[in-house]
Amino acid sequence: MTRRLAVVCALFTLCLLAMGATPAQAGELHHTHVTLDVTGSLWSGTVRAVDGTHDCEAHREVLIQHQGAGGGWQMVESQPSHPNGTYSMTFSNGLGSYRAFIKKLQLGGSQGTCASAVSREHFFGMCGGGGISLRTATRDYSRALPSG
């Protein structure tokens, strides 16, 4: 059985090479990062691929998520990134933790997959006098999520 599997894998690799793919391109995972900056009601950031793969940066759907009382994350706003990988949107937030998230994206042909990613969290909480203060947590900063 192991030998049969090795033969099938070798034939598959030969087919990919015959179609013009290099071994590194066939099924390659492109690691990505997303940032989130908040200034008043302006939410902005960038989507970047570690290896510079343009298709992993341009026109990616950026989801702004809010952490609910049960600990799960819900989408509150979304916007595609611009061709240069930047994004911006305007909306009012409530109290709690927010983050930017991009889903995994399968590229066409043998170009591989753009990994999902999550930004660092931004926390909006009450301070004396009922004002809103911003405290930025650094955990999970631009961490690539497992592909699955």
C-alpha cells in the first residue's frame, strides 16, 4: 500500500510539473498578516503576505469582529482590502474587544493558499467619568491561524 501511494504521489507531481508548476508552487501556503488601527470611528490597517504574493493582499475581505459575552467572535463590519493591501472603514464601536480577521483563501490553479490571520485585539472599556479609553492587547498579534 505504501509503495502504491508513493507511485501515485510521484505521478501527481509529474503532472503538476508538466502543467508548469514548480514543486514550491504546488499547494504552497502563503502566510499572511493583518493589522488593525483605531482612531475614533476610523478603523484601518493592512493585509500583507510574508512572501509578497499580491493575490493574498489585494481584495481580501477584512472582517472586524467583536468578542461576545460567551467568548466567541462575531462579525460587526467587513470591507475588502484595496489593491495595495490597505483597508479602512468607519463605524461606531461599543465596549469590549475587537480584532480584524481574514479568512483562508484558495488561489486558482497551483498557486497555493493564502493563510487566514488575525490582528491584535483592541479593547474599549469604561474609565472614570464614563469616557472610553483604548487599551491595546498585544497577544495574538498578526498570528497566522491553522489552515483547516
